[in-house]
Amino acid sequence: MIRHPRWVVAWALMGAACASTIDYPAVENPRSLILADNGAASRWRALFEPYPTWVSRQITFLSWRVPDKAPTLLAARLLYSGEPWSRRITDTTNERRWKASDTETRSAILREIRWTRDPALVEVLIHFLAAETDPGLVKSALMDLWMISPEKTPAIALRLGDPRLKDHLQASSVASTRQNALSFLIDTCGADSPYARQCIEWALLRATGAERNHGITSLERGSVSDLLKPAIIRLVDERRRGELDDEGHAGLVLASSRLGADIDHELAVALVDVAVSGKREIAAAAATALAVNVSWQASVPLTDIGARAANDPDPVIRHALLNLLLRLNPAAAAASGGAASPWTTLSDHRSRLQAWEWEQYVK
């Protein structure tokens, strides 16, 4: 179910009733476009200059001065992939400078499309997304498409977010584009939608590094646990093989913080392994996740946890593990905390509280 404000639907319906037409032969050959208005013609040519000025103003002028041709003009310049029109043999404009000005111009056109929201430009945007690879332009075009045709956009976003698809788009080869597509699908369709879930599955179980961490960060706590669990198992396996880098450590911390209340035995054992032998960040995160969410049916070894809680010199790790022991076995927490430790007092209190709860249950 796609979620979007009612005003977006209203705009789309209003536009459908007065959709413009596009001269596609002119789009194929922008030089063939002849504008009778000299002011509009000069501004149209200015969009193909290597050093354009006041691009947004030129585009707005064209939309106002020749509204019947505006969709064709916008489409023609957006899809143009050639050289600047006025380049001379002695021109020192290099390819990098032209690419920067061309990107600026097409970005301004996408903003104009977002403002006008002409339904005639839907197919133009789909064609643009099929060929463009610049992450910023792709992100902008995807938002334009959603504002005009929200029903078609999720399928396009999926083809940007999952490069495994047979009909994936070119931009899906860029990690930042895949991340943008995933964020878009979660925001508009929800993490449980088929489109978003497929992109989440790619990010969590196929991608690595910053892309994987972005996918984990995009999740709310307790959501898509069937995908989050294998992602954590994968990270723990990488750690056991000595392949876990800094991004992987951050991913394990993030994934532990997103766990819900359904930690099973396999996941609990993996997290205990991290809590007992991992570095400070991942050990504390794993212990905290277990302390908050561990199931009473998931049996985990207490000996190793208690040993590190009693002997580790790092107070952050000790307190995280003692908090876990307090949930699992107050007596073990008291033994690891030491006679003079506040954790011992808290453990005694917890034991009495559990005894009282049991007595009330028996009554």
C-alpha cells in the first residue's frame, strides 16, 4: 500500500485532465526547435551554453512565455546528451566544466518539472531514469515522478535499488543511488512493502560497508526481524573469520540496537559470543540488546559472561555484562559484581522481587 498525501493525488488527477503534448521528434533534435518569440529563442539557446547564467530564471521564463511548448523544451533539454552548441575550436571549455554546467541545468529543469507536474512528462522521466547515472539527478527525477505518478514510481525505485533484477536500471550500479532508492521506498511505501523489503534484503544480506549500515539505520527497532537476524549472523561470521572492518563493527552496533523482542536461541548464542570476546563497542551493544530483549527460553552460557564481567578492566563492558546477568540470573550478577558492588545490592533486590512475583503467581 503506497502512502502519500491526498494533495499529491489531487495534483495528479488535475494534471491528467489537462495533460500537454510533447513533440518527440523535436526532443530527439533540440536544434530543430524554432521559437517565434525572440526572447524565448535566446533563452532556449542559453540553456546549451558552456557557461550558462541564471539557469532557473531562463527556464521559468520559457515556461511562462511559451507554455504550449514548455513540456517539449523541458524534455528536450533534460534528455540532451551532446556538446554545448556554441563551442568553438579555440574554446578552452573542458569536458569536466561542461558536465558540471550540464548537471546544473538539468537539475534546474527537474525542479521546474516538480513545480509544474505535467503528466505528459511521466514517460520522459522514466526514460531519463533508465539512462542517467548521476545520483543527485536520479534522486531528483525519482521525486518528480512520484509527485506526478505515485503509482508507477515504486516499481522504478525497485529497479534502482536492486541490481540483481533482470530489468535493473543503469544507476543501480551506484551505491548511493541504491541507498536513495531504499530510503524513498521506506518513506513512501513502508518497510514491510514488497518493494522496500527486496531492497532491504539486498542492503542487509548482499551489500557491505556503508551501504549495509545505511540499510540497517533505515529500519525502525523491531521491524523486518527476519532479515535483520541473518544480517547479524553474517556480521558475526565475518568477525570470527577476522574479516570485520570498521564499517562492519559499526554495522554490528547498529543492528544490535534495531533488534526487537524476538531474539531466538541461535541469535542469542551469536550475540553472547560477541559480548564475551568482542571489542568494547560491539560487546556493549550485544550485551545491551540481550539484556533488553533476551527470551527466557533462550538458554545462554553464564560462565563466560560472568568471568568477563568480573575481570574486564573496562567499566563500560563490565556494566553492560552485569546488566545482562541481572536479567538472566541475579545470583550470577551478584557473584561477578563483588561484595561491595552496587550491582550486588541490586541483584539481591531483584532476587527478592522475583520471589515476591512468584509467590503472588502461586497464590
